[in-house]
Amino acid sequence: MRAITSWVLAGAGLILALASVSALSAGSVDLSGTWTLNLEESDFSLHREGDRDGRPDPYRLLHYVGDGPGEGHFELFPGGALQTLVIAQDEMAVTIDYGDGRSQVFHTDGRTTTLELDRGATIAMVASWHDGAFVVERQLLQGGLMTTTYQLSGDGQRLYVTVRIDDDGLPESVESQRVYDSAGDSE
């Protein structure tokens, strides 16, 4: 009798574990594949909320590459970063390769994890699914919040990556959106 009770309890535990994995992935979509930056469709300025009129903005995502003034050039992202994303995912994690030798694993169960930065600094982040969008929230070193949302177009051929920064040091929230086209290897 005790053996039967143990088997019943073990089976119930397995059912609960499977249900929790299913619940964790509820609302998720498959972002897997290689995504190529669409320069023309992307908005690289970090606009103030509601400001999309194309005016120059001081928060451009340009990086100077070179040894000194007049000896270098500006790149949209340092070292080609973010021009190609390779995304892999399973029920518990999304892994993003940023195309510059860096990759990151995001656990999708809503738990807070830490990201170690240069010089020993760490930031807290949490990733989860919300209504078909993958959302990563990071605490910024100066105390603000950066929210990155990954969302597929209706036909699954475009990936929209929206970055929003909320920081008490800024007069208003700012936002930018990168648009990626599928390289055709999505599953």
C-alpha cells in the first residue's frame, strides 16, 4: 500500500511539473532563427515617448571607431553588434547571440538573475513572456530601468526589438526600435 501511495504521489508531482512548464511557456512564440537588421525600417534614435517626427536626438546609437580624431569612423553598433541576431529557445530559456562574440541566456520563468559587467558591476534582470512578446527588464547601474521587448510580426517574417529606458535622470522615457528580417532559417 505504501508503494502504491508513493507511485501516486510521484505521478501527481510529475503532472504538476509538466503543467508548470506548460504554464511558463503560455503566451510564448517561437523566436528561433537568424535575424538580419533592416536599416531602413529601424528607428535608431532613442525618442522621447510619443516623439516620432524624425528630429535629431542626442541619444543616437553611434559609436566612434578609431585611434583619434580624423583617423576613424562612426559605426551604427560597435564591432557589428546587433546587425545579426541568432536566437534559440526552449520551454525554459531564450538564448540570443548578438553577432559580436557575446551571447546571453534568458530564463523565461520570471526569476531575477544577475548579469556581470566589466569591473565587477552587476545588474539585475528578469525575462518573461507577455501576450506573445518576450520582455527583458534590466535595472540600470544609475537606477533606471531598461525594457527590451522582442515581438514577431503577424506573418513571422519580422522581429521587432523595442528598447525603452525609464530613468529619473531623463526628463521623459525614451524609446528606440530595431527591425529585423528573417534570414529564412526559422523553424
